[in-house]
Amino acid sequence: MGNVGDSGSQNYKSATTYRSASEPKVRMITIPNQPERTHPVGYH
């Protein structure tokens, strides 16, 4: 059971790290995309 808990902790930590690294990237892409979305003509 201890091993399972460790594994779960590791998986959670790994997922959190991956999410953290992905968040800024997604945010950076979302910020510049927002103005384009505001202008559908330019986006299309």
C-alpha cells in the first residue's frame, strides 16, 4: 500500500509539473489569440 501511495504521489507531482509547464504556454498563446478572436474577420 505504501508503494501505491508513493506511485500516486509521484504521478500527481508529475501531472502537476506538466500542467504548470503547460499553463504558461497555453496562456501565452491565448493572450495573442484573444484580439484575433475579437476580430472574426481577421481571424477567418
